[in-house]
Amino acid sequence: MGISGIVMAASSFAFDWISIVYIVIVVLGLIIGIKSGFLNAFGGLIVLVIAIVAGLFLAKYVGGWIENLQGGVPKDWAIKNIQAQISGAADAVTTPLTYDEVQANMGNILNSAKIPQFFQSQLGDAILKLMAASGKTEFSGTDVCGFIAEALANFGFIAVGFLAIFLLVVIFLSIIFHALKKRAKDSKAVGALNRTLGAICGLAVAVLIVISASYGMSFLVTLNIGSVNSVLTDTMKLSDDSVWTISKFVYQNNFLQQIISAFTK
């Protein structure tokens, strides 16, 4: 659904606690930006941008390293647990299917596994790549469920890799910027311009935090961990096209998701 599609399709607007948290983050970003001024807010923005870019470039490699620790124990554990959560996918395949038949029925299979619509295309491509690499000509329900679990695990470890790199870079650069600010105390920007630029940068940082948080939630929804999926889906009204919420809009139009998709193909 396009950026304006949600607003056009929805007949009512609702507030949920995630939307309220997002609003609070944005308001705090503005206030902190104004109080801190351009130099401090700009430093924070640079740290976040570099951390996100580094995460995007390195997430796949770090995630691959993490999943293969101790001979692949983390990956095996993740696949086993995910497979238990998506057993509906195996039930959807009643007879062995060929590669082309799985591809043709991918939408129904992923719906049976309760995979969100926005993620199905990207996940489907990853599943088909794993199936092609397996060398098999027919796939049972258990086989298909296993490939879905493996693809989800791969995406999950990429997300873990992204968060690990993001946090390490943020901590490292924050220490450097803190040291630089101490040396630059005598170089103060003047008045209204400094506060205005600070507000802009504070707002930009807040928006990046909101987008990153929403991206993390997309994986929690996808992985079907306990009741987390239903709680987030119900809170953000993801299954109700008649209701529009701020959190739902950010969730379904997350540019970070599109960028990561491009980097992980």
C-alpha cells in the first residue's frame, strides 16, 4: 500500500500507546534540539546516521557470523523455535509440491504461517532461493515450513547484526563527540539561528529513532514470538483497514525496511 493509501482507505483515526510514544519522542527531540543548540543536536544526528549506514553495510556479515557461532548452534535454535510457531504453513501443503507449485501458492502458504502482507514478497524470494539451492524437485509441508523458518532466521540474524553494529558505533562515536564538545566550548553558535538549527536536527534524530523502533517491531511481528505478534497487531490496528494510526502509518511505510531490503538482496 502506498504512503497515501492508508489515509485514503481508513475511515477513522485512532490513538494507540505506540503512537503516543512516537509523538513524545518527536516532541522531546524538538525540545532537546532547541535547548542543546545546533552543535550538540547535529553531533547526535551524525552519530545516528553513521551508525545506521554502518549497520546497513555490515548487518548481513555480522548476522552471518552470529548465526554460525559454535558450529551454527544459534541458527539451529532459531529455526527450531520459529518452525514451532509457523506450523500452519506445513498444514497448508497437503501433498508434495514442485518448485513452481510452491512459487504459485506462496501467498497462501505465507498467510497460513501468519506472515504480514508487507513482508511476504521479500520473504518469498528468500525462501525460493533456499529451495533452489537445496537441489530438491518436490517439497513436503515439513520441507516448506523448514525453508520458511530458515529464511526468517536469516532475516532475524541480519536484524541482530544491524542492532549490534548500530549500538557499538553509537557508543564509540558518542565518546568521541563528547571529547570534541569539551574542546569546542568556546565556539558557540549565536542565538536564534543556533536554536532553530538545533530544533531541526533534534527533530531529525527523533524521526530516525521512531523509524528504527518501528523497523524492530516489524521483526517482532514477523517472528510470532508468543503473544507479541497479536499485541502489536491489535495495538497498531494492522489488520483493520478502516482505522488509521500514526504507528500503523510508520510501520507500513518504513523507508529503513526498503533500504535494508535493497542491501540484503
